Amino acid sequence: MQFDKETQTLILRVAGERIGGDDIAEVDQRIAQVMDMHPEFDAAWKMGDMAIYPQEIDGKIINPFVHTVWHVMVDKQIQDESPEFVAETYSRLMKEGLDSHDALHAIIGVYADVYYGNFRKGDSFSNLDYESKLSHLSVNPDAAAFIPTITTLTIAKCATNRSSPVSRNNYSAAASGLTDK
């Protein structure tokens, strides 16, 4: 999945089918599942092409399109176990106490950090950097990488939102265009 017009059209079509209660093709189920995880985006999807732009959602600025693409990309890595270290990290984070969605968001944060960091430098994506950063990712506050730190949100702020030390809002700002308002 890419950040292109074809993907935009696909996501908006699936959103329309989902909102309309239509049957969703098996190939599009992953997108629909991401949308089900984020009902707060439903109003944005109803805006059609405007959903590709950042929106204020639950007091945060977020891009539902970018967020959905990241979700689908990383979920596919986990499901396909390709690269294998992504699925291993996901399992490890869940064993450390994260729920499925929080573990996915933590990995998305790392993926987006590597993606955008390399993109800004004109470099290609580095699986070695990705694997290295994921290997240090942990919910243990004593760990070297206590869940992604590039976000403008702080762990302390997010920890007040949920009982776990990591919340859905505590992952890379790059992963979704999420910023403090």
C-alpha cells in the first residue's frame, strides 16, 4: 500500500461501502478492520476526498488516510510475518502487557519514524534500522526504548489516558500526522 491516488480511491471506496452497510470484498477486509478500530474517523470518511487531509479528531490533528495506510502496512507485515522481526516484536509487546491495538500503534510509530527519517534524507527505507529500533521497543520503563519517543506527546500525558503505560495516542506523530493542538 502506498500514499498515492490509487490507495486514496481504494480507502474511500471501502469507507463508503462500510458506512453504507455494503458487503466488503475479502481483499478489502484489512482496511475495513482498521476503520472498525477507529470509529472516531467515521465523520472524516463521510467527507469523501477531504478525508485525505488532516482533521481535528478528539482534540488532536490527525490524518485519517495516512493513519489507515500505516495501520494496513504494518498489520500486513505482522500477518505475513514479513519481515519476521515485526511479528516477533508484536508478540513480545503483547506479552509485556499491551493490547493488540497498542502494540500495533507502537510498531507503526517506529516504522513511520524510520520511513520519514530516511525519506527526508533521500535514503531508501532501512530494514536494519527498523529491526534495531524494534528490538529496543518495550513497555518496561527501564528499557532503552520505552515505546517511541519522537512524538510530541509525552508518555506521562498519555499514561493518564489509560491504565497501561502506553496509550493509542502515544506513538509516532509521523504515524498519523498527529500533533498537539
